[in-house]
Amino acid sequence: MMVFIVIASLLILLALGTPVAFSLGISALLGIVYVGGFSASFAVSDIIWGTVSEFVLVAIPLFVLMSEIINSSGVGKDLFRSVDKWFGWLPGGLAISAIVAGAIFGAVSGTAVGVAAVIGSVAIPEMMKRNYSNEMSSGTVAASSGLGMIIPPSLPLIMYGVVTETSIADLFSGALMPGIVIVLMMCTYVAFVSVKECKKPGFMRADSTADERKSLSFGKSLALAGPVIFLIIVVIGSIYNGIATPTEAAAIGVFGALVISVMKGSLSVKTLSEALVKSTKTNCMLLAILAFAMVFSYALSNAQVPQQVAELVISAELNKWTFFIIVMVMLFFLGMLLDAISLVIIAVPIIFPAMLAYGFDPIWLGVVIMVNMCFAVITPPVGLCLYVVRDSVAGLTLSQVIRGTFPFIVLYAVAIVVLSVFPSLTAFY
């Protein structure tokens, strides 16, 4: 009965449009009071304090602040121009440049929506000017915007580490190679499709018409993109080599972002204050969701829900991969209704014990779940990147963006299969 009260109240509150954090908190509180009476609710304050006071969580506000400073510096346009200089000569060079720029910018932006907005406003008009289809132009940007959830430092991956008590440094190291593999898969697909498109009348090869690329020297392109790429290498490299913890690396990232902004001449009292205000709002939202999600997990744990799920699955004697497919499909459909961070915090505590019981490695599982979370940003009705990309350029329709992302949804699914067949891709830690 308690489980029904908690789940039903959560679904009702979400359907009414209540913010996710408060939906989790209210439904969990109802369950706690139902089981232990009003006095049991005193545990809520201890759970919230114990959650938000963890040292590792300091990495979240620092990474968010780093992303806001980078966003305000206007580095997105320069990054795309530089990457286009390096890859634009390939078949489908502009689309490949959008994918690579999206992956790089996602590593410092931290939010898929931010990548879609910045890269989309620059790349999509250029691709449409070169006679790329509306579907290819919009779908490429929307799909690649989710790569920041896989390539470290990823906020959803940090959330997964906190919820499951898994080493965040190991998660970052394990996610790096799969992220690169997915970028290569996307680029290969775009190149293959572009070779076919080039045979159609009226299609203009990107490398024959990009005058701006010819006017941009290789040295200048390195000067434009080099600082951001160097910052990513320093942040991830310091974690990978054990020089700094994720929290310390995040502090280094903030300092590096400030240096980049000063070098570009974009740092002012106004831009810095805006970055601080935006990052504060984002952090309050993220930490509120995390704190109340831990209360929600406590309520479910009181009812032995995770343990019962694990026992039920094991007693059903399902093949481990059958159960894995069921979980992946469940996460896919839930991702159509919830954003990635909320989904990780709500679903992972329930499925994690059962996945461990089947012998799945927590690092590998975290990376695979992040790949699955990429569906959440590009599937309707809640896929925010679909709407951001649609609004980035006049004339795009939502149906065109959705059709454009479909091949990449297939690629993400293939990536999950590849990681299942070659789990050693996540073992570089």
C-alpha cells in the first residue's frame, strides 16, 4: 500500500506540472509518514543535509559555473569555425564539424540544451545554405547535443556516481572511450549519407563552397579552439592521472574558463554576474532534485522496494541480457517523459541492486545508462533539444527535426549493443 501511495502521488504531481524536486519530496514524505507516523518525517532533514554536504557534490556547482562562463565567452561560434577548418573538407564536412564541435562544447557546457542552442544557431544555417536537407541539418545538431552526457565531465554521470556510491573519477575515465567511439560512428554515418547525397543534382559539396574556411588559417583555428580543448584535456587529464579529484578538477576548470574569457575580452562585471546568477539557479534546481530524490529513495528503501525488485527478478530466472533489454526499453520510454538527470536519480536506485545481482559492472552500467539518457533529449514530448533546434532557425518544423534525429537514435541503440559486446571499452580506468 505504501509503494502505491508513493508512486501514485509522484505520477499525479508530475502530471499536474509540479516541479520534479517537490514531486519527489511530497510523495516520499507521504510514504514515510504512512509507514512510521509523523515522527518518522524528522529523518528527512538528516537525509537532505547528509546528501548536499558531501564533498564530491561541490564538483556540480563548479562544473555548472565553468559551463556558464564558457557560454558567456562566445566560444561556441569560434569552436565551430575551427572544427570546420579541420574537418570541412570531408564529405558531409559541415555536419561532421557540427558533431565534433557539439562533443567538444558539450564537455565544457554540461547541458545538452546549451549545446543545441549555441551550435545549432551557427551550424544549421550554414548546412542549409550548402543544400543539406532540413532533416540532416537539424537532426545532426540535436542528436550530437546529447554527447555531453557521455563525455566527461558529465553532470548526469556525477549524479549516477553519487546515487550508486561509485567512483566518479572511474566513471569519467570509463566514459571517455565510448564517447569517442559514438562520435566516430556519427561522423561515419554522416559521411556515408553525404557521399550518396553528392550524386543528386543541386547538392553542393561543403569543401567546394566554404569561402570562410579558406580564409581561416590553420594557425588561427588552433588559436580559436585551442584554449577550450586544452581546458578539457587539463580537467579530464588531472582526474584520469589522479592529480586532482573531480571537485578539484572542477575548480581548475572554473579558473581556466575565466582565463579564456579574459583572453577573448568577453569577461566583464555584467557577464560574470550573469554567469553566477544562471549557475546559482541551475545548481539550486539540481541539488534540490538530488536531495529530495535521496528522500524518495529512503522511502522506497523503507518499503524494501529495491530489494524486492532484485529478488523478484532473480526468482523469475530471467537471462541477464533479457533483463538488461527490459531495463533499457523501460528507461527509453521513461526518457520520453522525464529529463535525463531526474530519470537517473529516480530510476537508478531501484534498478541498480538488481543489475549488480546479475553481475553487471557498475562503471560499465553507468556509461550504458548515459548512452540511453541521450534518447531523453531527442525524443518527444519532453526532448527539449528538439524544440531548441527547431527554434534556432526560421522555417524548421518539429517533424523535420524528429525525422532528422531518428537515424541517430538508431546509432545510439547500436552503441549500446557495441558496449555490450565490447565491455572493455569502459575499462580504461
